[in-house]
Amino acid sequence: MKWKRIQVDPSAMMEKYHVGPLTGSILASSGLEHETIQEILNQDSTITVSHADCIVRACQRIMTARNRKEKVFVGGDYDADGICSTAIMKRTLDRLGIDNGYYIPDRFREGYGLNQSTVRLAHQKGYSLIITVDNGVKAHEALLCARQLGMDVIVTDHHQIDAEIEADIVVHPDYMEAEYAFLSGAGVAYQIALNLLGQVDDTLTALCAVALIGDVMPLYRQTRNIVRKGIGLISRGIPYSLSKLLYKPGPCSETDIAFSIVPKLNSIARMEDRTNVNTLIPFLLSENHQLIDTYVTSLNQVNDRRKQLSAQMSEKAEAMLKEDESFAVLHDPSFAEGICGLVAGRIAGSYHKPVLVLSENGELLKGSGRSVEGFDLFSFLSGFDKKEAFGGHKAAVGISIRKEHLPDLCDFVKENMKNIDLSQMEMETAAIVIDPSLITFDSILDLSCLSPYPKDLLQPYFMLENPDVTETVKAGKTVRYMVNTGKVMLEAVAFPSRNLPVVPHPRMLAGTLSINRFRGNVKLQMNLEDVL
């Protein structure tokens, strides 16, 4: 990694905001405005209700459906945000006594969002009102189909609107008050629930928090309050279904949720040949602990299988890499479509090159690409004119091509990468150089006042230069450097996944700081990102 050394004096921030030296160092290096820092440090988690016209109209239409005893259909999506959105809307309609059903499409057979066949099937089954959650603004053909069939549609979504939406009502953060600008799909559904029910149960708040974290929404305004409150609920075991998905039950952070709960929810759709994502909704809303325990066992098995497949695919994909290529296009008949993005991301991060991983689906090759800092993958591949399907953004894309066009794609990539020097694009990672004496239990605990951690705040990487390493301990592939801070001992841990070299007498250690509580032992720990 390339490191940008940052040296700051935290004293002014410590005095102004009454924070510890580590927190003060992060704030001093952030460049954030006073109002933004105040919002981050404000511990208020009051959740307010939007009264935007789109919300009011949607709620009126739903209540009309209740009074008319209409059947309401909820069209969801297969990622964590879409799953949680579906559960929130389902619970809300149940609470209102509205006859309802839901469906989340198969990621591979049906793709993203509401489609015409689902609309027609819903119409045949007597549904007269469709509510989309976390999708809909791009479902133009499906919405026109619903209109032709005489069905009303409420689109609730947060994705970018780039064309007129053929729906009766559209509920979107763009049409809501500024306080709700950073809501995900579940956040929009949650606001409808708040308006209709007056007071929602804690399960809906926790579901919304997981979705906001899963979609990596900016953690400000109401989004910040919902996430903070949701983290508190899940830490207390509420609801039981979500808390059981944590790797370690009890107090948790947004990071714990992002790396334990969210991947398990997403794994169901990635492994659709073995599971059905629609089974997640009754699980998330269940209060039957025995049923939940049984489902969690199965879900963990699916997730473990997903990780196993990911590791196998990554190993095979890495063996296919060529040292002289700056952009890797990797294809193998054994590759699983749902894992392509994970593998591409892992390889792109490890080898600092754009990667496209393709699986076979009949006569098509379908897969995902991941980029590196400074390289616009979406714009680059937009120039290839033999795509069957394509979408994404600068850092990640999904693509489909016909098998016979793979050589054309490889030639396109090779030719257009000739004049691109990725080595000049590698971004520096900022780390704050600190005196080891600042590392104490109190100063690390104080970092929690920044939680939930906004993505535009400088990542809390700290650097120790010429540390006093008294001992280097190897346990398998894990290496622990025992650092004397002058007050207490700090364990700087190099985990196998980081592939860091073993340096007997390091002159630099960089990583994040935490408190490790294990079997009654409490230690100060640095999780190493780099060692020199």
C-alpha cells in the first residue's frame, strides 16, 4: 500500500469538542466543517416522520386499498436493502390488516426489478395495487403493463431517476424533505410505515438500519439516527432473527453488521440454485426462536458454501492471471455467476488491476467487473459495442456478451489499455502518525463517539513509526508484534488474509485500533494493514 503520512495536533479538537486524542486526531485531519462534526458527535437518535406530498399520497392510496379490501402486491429486490424493504412493507400491510403478497425475483432467471410476467401473474391472482420497494424507477415496461391491466402502482425507490416513471405515485428521497435525502429503499419503506402505523416496532427499525448499512448510504441526517438506533437494538438482541446472524452476539457496530449480517442476506440470492430468497422474509419477521435457530443454521451453511465457492473460484481465477496484462478478463465454465463480483473484487484489490470475471449461461457469458482507484470501468467498457446487457458505475459493472464475442472483448481491452498507466492511478491511503503513548483503553473507547462512521470521514488508520517491539510471536500464519507504548502493551496483529511479510524489527506499523475481549482477557490491539 502507498501511505500518506498525516501529522496533526489534536489538542484544539480535544478542547473544542471534548474528545480524546485519537478522536481529536481524526477530526483534525478530516477537513470537515464545524456543523458536520457537530452532527457526527451528536448522540441524538430521534427518528422523525416525513410529511412529503409523495408519502402522504402513497399512504392515502394504501388506506384506500384497506377500506376497499383490495389485495396489495409488494415487488421486492434480492439484495440486503431490497430484502429488508420487502419485510418492512410486508409487516406494515399485515399490521393494517391488508390482504397482501410479495415476491423477490430470481437474480439469474429474472434479473433486477419488477418485470411484466410478475405483473401479469399478480393481476391474475386478483391484486389491484402494486407497491415496489427498492426498485421501480427503471421498470418502464412492467409499469406500462400494469397500467394497461388497470392496476395502480406505487413506486418506492431511491435509485437515480433518469426518465419519466409510468406510475401513479412515486415515493423517492428526491421528492422528500432534505432530512431524508440519504435514505435507501428500506428507508423509504420505513417512512411509509411510520406514517401509516404512527409507531413502528423495533424490528422494522433494526431492518432499516441493516439495509442502510448494506447499501453504504451516507451516514448523516435521519439515516444516521436510524442506523445508530438500529445498532443499539441489534446489540440488545432485537430482533432475535437479526441478532442471530452476528458472528458474535452482543454489542455490535456498523462494521459487525456490514461483515456478518449483510453478506448472509446477500448470499441467498447469490446461491439461488440452492435456496429461495423469498424465504428470508418470514424468517426476518418471525418471533419463533426455534424456527429462527433452524433457519440460521441453514443460512450459515449457505453462506459457508458461498465462501467456499468464492475461495475456489478465486484460486482458479488467480492462476489464470498473466503478469504482463493490466486488465484481466477471466472466464471459465465452472465459474458461478453469483460469485463473479466477489472474486473480481478480491483480485482487483490484491493485484491493483481492473478485473472482469465471466461465467457461462447458455450461449451467453455473464459476469461482473471491479475496478481500482482512478479507473472508470463503466466508461471504459461502454466503448465495447457487442454487449448483450450492461450496467453499473465507475467501480463495478455487470455485463453479458455472447460466447463468440469473448475474443473481441479481449482484443478491445488489450488495445484500449495500451496507453493507460494504472501505476500512476494508485491512490495513497492516509494514516495518522501518532505517539504510542496516546494508545490507551480510554482513548480507543472514545473513538466510539464517531459511530456510525461516515464514509467521507478519514478512515481511522493510525501509524506507529519505529515502534518499540519487544517480541514477535507467530501462531500459524498469524503474526503478533508486542509493542511497548510506554504505558501498556499493544498487540499489533497481522492476519493471514492481509498477506503481510514478517518483519522481525519493523520500522512502521499501520492499522486500526480496537480493544480485544477474549475469554476474560482484555487487550489493546492494532489490526495491521501494513508492516515495514
